[in-house]
Amino acid sequence: MNWDCLSAVAPSQPITRALAVLMNKAVIVILSIIIASALTLISILLYWERNQAIDFSGLLPGTFTICDKEIDETSSEFIALKLWFQENQYPWTNSLVSFAPAYIYRGKDISINVQDTSVIVNYKAGESLVQVIYNGNTTSISGICGSSKANKALKGGHKSLACRSCVTNFSQTFLAA
């Protein structure tokens, strides 16, 4: 395909020839802008989706709430969580997806949602909220809210029913802030 507008214009028509030259330049500028925009968008997407190393063990607050129970740095749950973060610093990925709450650790400016095979961390970075996800083994930090009804639900394979009180408290506390 011939993109040269000048080939269709006779040399004896100076005004038409000048318009054709101008059109050629405009097409080149527009195509350059489109290509630059596409490359910028691809770069941003690749940067956003990159794997990153994050050490959350240093960002943990002094206390967490799990299913209406307060834990601090001396509790076995807190120590297990901190150790898990130290051992799993890579690969974390940014995420815009909303995840159903499962086993939630709630602390000041951080919420940790432990799923069966992933951990989703929502935390405050400056003035913005960030959400990252890690896919891997979570058995050392996952749990279940402590009622006997919840334990029966877990044995029946309905973990989502087991932490219903966690979900309610998470929605009321973290989302209201």
C-alpha cells in the first residue's frame, strides 16, 4: 500500500502539493503518538505485573485481631505470621482483584487475608492503599474462627462458613476506616 500522498498530486499544482506534504507530516506525527502511547501502556502494565520482594515482617504492627481475639508479638500466632513473612518475601504481585475474606489478620494500616493457597495483604503506603498477593503454602498461618459450629463447618469442607464472624468484623472495621 502506498502511503505517499505526493504521488497522487501533479507537480504543477503547488497548493495541492503543499497540502499533501502537510498531510504526510500529520500522518507521521499521529502514528508516532499512537506507537509511543502503546509502548508506554505496555511498559506500565509490565511494571505493574512484575514480581516484587517485600519484607512485611518489619511492617507488622504490634498487635492483630483475629476473629475477635487480640494477639501480640509474644503470641504463637503472631510469631508464626512474622516467620512466614520472613520466609516468603518473594514473589509478591500487585492486584486490583477483590478477594473474599477468609482468615483475616487485622492491624493498624494493614489487613492480611489468608486463603487456602494465597495471602492477600492490604496495607497503607503513604496516603494510598496497596494490595498485593502471594501464591503459595499458607498452612502455618491459616486458621479458623474458634466456635464449635465453625469447626463442624470446616470438617464438612465449608471453610467460608467457618469465618463468617471474621468477614463481618473485617467489613465493619477495615472498610469503615
